[in-house]
Amino acid sequence: MKKNNLLTLLLVLLLSSLLVINTGCKKDEENPVDPTPQVNETEILLKHFEETNDYIHNFPSFVVTAADVRTMQLSNPSKQLLIDLRDSVAFRNGRIQGAIRVPFNNLYDYMKTVNPANYDRIVLICYSGQTSAYATSLVRAMGGFGSKVVSLKWGMSSWDSVFAQNYWLSKRSNLRAGQFVKTPSPAKNPKGDLPKLNTGKKTAPEILEARIRALLNEGYPAATISENTVYSNLSNYYIINYWPSNLYLNVGHIDGAIHYEMASGSQPFKSTNDLKTLPTNKTVVMYCYTGQTSSYIGAYLRLLGYDVKSLTYGANSMIYDLMVANSEVPRGNIFIPANEIKGYPYVSGN
């Protein structure tokens, strides 16, 4: 009897073990372990930029003047590709002859069809030069175009006054002239971690494509902020003044704005310099003179995952007369209508 009981117990234990093994295998089959280690997408993308395509720091100017565009339009138009990013109504109402319209969110796919060897210059065009500066940064980030891709400085506002009425002619302002201060710059944040990208991709080209497409799909307005919104609560933002140091003090700055040096060779947004002082848990507002440079740099930082917004129209929208009165401010960074609006011919219709 005892022998039978012992055999029964052993049989039960054996069946239980088999059941546990079988259940465990089933769970492993249902939830297989991914043998591929997790990657740090931001580090991969940053390494790609700094080692392969450091266009933010190494390329020449990202803007071209209306005068230069007009010269090539007259002398060698087939070597200049004009891409207009404005909406269809604005495009029909008036455009540079020869320009083609490409919707902002389709820009990546369109540029993939362009052979850069066919052109000496590829010009992106918008209303004020800010959207096109942002887009120029994203196209340069794609690689393959070098510095051929440029933004029309001041946008269509520089081509003829009819295009400037609702843009540069109405956006210059002195609203904050009495609120700019001339105090020393607060300290930058201590260096911290990079943002965490999560595109699900593993290689730099794949991550980069996913990020460019994401930024184009969300549109340029997501990357901008008005001076009115910023001043409604300055403490909400990590505010960057992106000027040379002498102008930070001599012209003044938004109260609490932290100075990041703009002078040639400073390269503040390299990983070995001040990139990692940018917060990952707070919106960064960057302002320059015009909103064009801050849009260009902002696009690069947004590709890396930072929540950076460019202050629209820059200092021109806050302290215009102070800029005009200060001889240290480069005249080319102030929208002076007599200098910047060229009155060139344009075409309209379908």
C-alpha cells in the first residue's frame, strides 16, 4: 500500500514538472526575448551629425539675398531651382518666375527626386524667411546637398512690397524696448543628459529620416513662439539669446535670457561645448535678430529631440528702433524696407 502511494506521489510530481516546463516554453514563445540590445537613438544621430554632416557648424551661410537670386534668374536660370513652400493661394497670387510649389510636409519626398548635380543653387522660399530657414536646415540635415540649399533671406517680403504687407512691414515692433535689460547673463544649466528619441529605428539614416518626416508633418508653427506668449510668463521657458556677447550687453536682452555665443567659431551647440546644458524637461526659446537663424538652429536641435521654439521675427519684433539706433547691430539683420525690398517682377495665376 505504501509502495503504491509513493508511486502515485512520484507520478504527480513528474506530471507537475512537465506542466511547468510546458507552460514556461509557451510563455517564452508568446513573449520572445528580443536579442537586439536597445540603442540610444539620440546619441547615434548626434554622432552622425558631428562626424559626418556637421552642417550647423561647418557649412557657409544658409541664406541668399533677393538680389543674388534675381541675378541668377537673369543670367543662368536653369542652374537655380526655386522651391516655394507657401500655400497654393499665396503661390497663385504672386511668385518668382520659374518657382515650383512644394507643400511643406512633402519636402522630404520631393528633395529625394532632386539631383543636386543639376543645380548651382537650390532656394527655399516662404513669406518671411523663417519657415524656409527651418526647412533649409532639415534639407541640409538630409545630406547630399551640401551648402547648395539656401533660404531666401526675408522671404517673399524682400522680393516686392506687395508680399511684405502682412509680414515684415507689419511685424517690426518696439513693444519690449522698455523691458529689455542689460544685466550679465545668468549661468547656463549644468550639463545633463541628451533627450530620448524613440523612433523605433536603429541606424543613423533611418533615425534621421524618421525625425525629418516627423518635423515636416508637424509643420513649422510647432517650432515657433511669439514674443507675447513668451512675455506672458518668462519663467516658463529656458530663454536663449543667440547674439555676439557685446550686443547682449550693449543692446540688452530679455530678462533672464541666457547668452549663447553667436560669434564665428564659438560652436555652442556641439556636444563638447554647451549642447548638453539645454534642458530636456522645459521648452527652450531661442531668439536672434530676425527669427531666421533661430529657426535654422532650432530645426537641428529639434531633430535631436529638444523642445526648441524660435521667437518669431526675433529682436525686430521687440526692439526695432533700438536696433536701428545701435551702430553695432549689423544692418543686414534689420529689416529696413528701403534696403531690403527690391521691387522685382513676379508672376501670378495658375
